[in-house]
Amino acid sequence: MELINNWPKYYKKDVVTHYCPGCGHGIVHRIIAELLEEMDLGKQAYLVCPAGCAVLAYHYFDFDVIESAHGRGTAIATGAKRAKPELFVISYQGDGDLSAIGTAETIHSANRGENISVVFINNAVYGMTGGQMAPTSILGQSTTTSPDGRNPEVDGYPLHITDVVANFPGVAYAERVTVASPAAIKKTKKAIRNAFQTQVDGLGYSIVEVLSPCPTNWKMTPVQSCKWIEEEMVKEYKPGLLTDKREERRKDRAC
Amino acid sequence: MSKKDKVFTVKVRRDFCKGCGLCIEFCKKEVLGTSAKLNRMGYNPAEPVKPEACIGCMMCTQVCPDLAIEVYSG
């Protein structure tokens, strides 16, 4: 008997995460740990944790991890990458962190075209604080601060931050993916691999937005929340490649 | 030996499983089901109910957020 799915080298052995049952964070954590092992980047990897549900991610990864102030993940990642360009810097952020309090840092680091990779977990609520409405909550979504559903007249419209930064010339790679099914998870892994490779090749800013389930705050079962992503959330946030300027960059570099 | 002849064994690490049921939903061969006994954390973990039907597609390990599933070959 031979074990096929070995435990990823850069994921701490035998930890039980604090995430709720069915949370997408665990899947993305595993993908990051697997990719660092496959791409042989674990020794120089440096992950910036957000404030939010993934605040304790440093307990689960077995490589260098730093905790950032709320929303300032990409600012810290910028500093780390500029001070030590040999590091492989990943900023791991949620939607409350990246698209609410950290909007300024996100937009300016993307606009400067910093050579970092950002993994953006979008679950359309503030998960850690108890399911309040986030800028990314979709129209009509019921949360604890919008019990009758998000109303655009009062609460405004969902913020498509990845679409915004994808328009910047500094952003080399931006993709939106989901973790709602095994096929989607494979695509997610491929997208994050492309984002990591963009940084390894020194082509600029790369961001992957992952639509991730939050069964506890959506008041659904994990299976229902995967269905909700596939049926409702993808209507607002269309998965797919948002920008890919890697080839242009390669040509520019070659000149 | 071709992949068809291979025998796969799926095991769930009981105390790591939070009973979210994603593996049960996405297993096309209905290998997995819910255990009646609670685990250390107080969840009803998944367990193989039709272990002989496993074809080693690894869908369950893909969707498991807690790395609670181990698949063995041979």
C-alpha cells in the first residue's frame, strides 16, 4: 500500500485548522503549499498574512510567514520584495482586507507594478467578525448588516477590485477562479501557478481572485454554498482570465 | 499493471475531518458516507461506506479543506 496524496512539504504536519467546516481557505492553503513544493520555492517563500479569518495562517505553513496590519498586506510585501529581491513574496488577503480597508495599498502596489503575487480570497462577507456586509457582497445578499438584502440605493454596488487593478499597466497577470468543484479547484491551482511563475520570471504584479465559500456566514451547508457560488456569485464575478500581459513583458525585456 | 487493475483504498483521518460533506457530494462512486460516531472535535466525520468502489480519481482529496483524506494504491 502506497500513499498517493502525500502531505505537502510546506504545510505543517498534523495540524487541524481553525476554519469552519467547508471553508475555502483550507483548499487554497493546500494549493499554495503544494505549488511551493512543486516549484521548489519553499526556501525563499515569504507569505504575508492578512487580518481576517486567515490571520492564523502562520500556524499552518512551514515556511516564513509575517502578519500584516489590517489591509496593509501588499505594502508589507512591497517592502520585503524591494529589500530582498531574492525572496518569493506572496500576499494572502481576504475581501475585507484587500478590497475594503486595504484598497489604497492594493491599488497603489498594483499601479506601481510591484513584483509580488497576491492571492485574494473573495467570500462576499466579513467572515471573521460575524458575517457583516463587505464591499464585495452581491446585490440582494442577506448579511447581518443587510438583513433585507444588499440594496444598491443605500449600500452601493459590489466592488470588482480585481477588474479595476487588471486595467493597470503594472499588472501582468490577473485571473478570477472559484473553489466550488474539483474541476474549478484544478483551474485555481493552474491560475496560482501562473501567478507564481509571473513573479519568478520578474514580469510584475500578479493577482488571483478566488471565489470561496463561507458556509457559516452564508447560513448554508458547505454543499449548498458551493452551489450558491456556481449559481449566484459567478453571475456577479465572472470567472476567467482578466488580463495577461506576460508575453508583452517578455518581449519588452528582450529588447 | 494498468490503472484499471489497480486497487485503491481510501482512508479518512477521523480526528482531522470536520464533516463538511464536500467529499461525499463530489465522490461519483459514492464511496464515502457520514459516520454515526462523533470524533474528537464533535463532528460526524466522513468514512468509506463502499471502499471497494474507489477508482482513485482523487476528487475527494481535491475538495477536502482539511487534508483529512488519504488514498492508497495497491
